Amino acid sequence: MPKLIEKTVKDLKLEEINRENLLQGKDSEGNDMPFYSLSEYGMNKRQRNPRNRGRWDLKDTGQFHQNIFTHKIKSYVTFKNKLRSKKFESIMRKMEVANREPMGIPQKEITRLLEEKRPEIKKKIEDIIAGKNV
């Protein structure tokens, strides 16, 4: 059964959802990130990614986004980042000051995704109980 749950979580592609939310200027709770300043950098960020609505998207070189991954422990999924650099530490300090967590997705989104998978999971469990090859 744990392998079924692990595969189901993997199939949800939570990292991709996290990246997409960041590109829309949303944090892990689905709240708006702070606005970029009206500086040249802020204007450049708005032009490069209009979907962020002028809010922090944490994507400049792409390294932060590329290094997001999920770690599964029992029934919990945590979001982590493999990136370790001065830039990463700077991003995380800014996030802390802004009282934002960039890695993760809102619980309501996880619940919705699992509800969509419910029939598929139920079928797989029934097949396991019936001794069918899964």
C-alpha cells in the first residue's frame, strides 16, 4: 500500500504545481508574494513574466525553481530545495522577512488533487484486495 500512495503522490507532480504557483507570484499558502520595486529590475521582471502580476516569482536564472523537490516521510510530503548558494540564502532571508514560504502548495489544492485521484486509488485498492495484478 505505501508504494501505491508514493506513486500517487509522485503522479500529482507537486513540484510542478509549486513552480507554477511561484510563476504566478503566489507563495506556498496561495497568498500573493510582495511586489517587485519600481526599479529597473522590477520593471524588467514584470516584462519577462507578466503572469507574476508584478509580484516576486523567484525566477531569475531558474536555479531556484529547478531545484525544488518533494520529500515523502510516512504520510507527509515536504518541499525542499537542493540549491545551496549565497543567492539561495539571500532568497530565503528575504522570504523570512516577508513572512512567506515559497516551497509548497496550499492544502486546499492538495485536497482537490487527491479528491480527483480518489476513484483511481479506490480501484487500485480493490484490485489489491481481489488479488489482481496491479
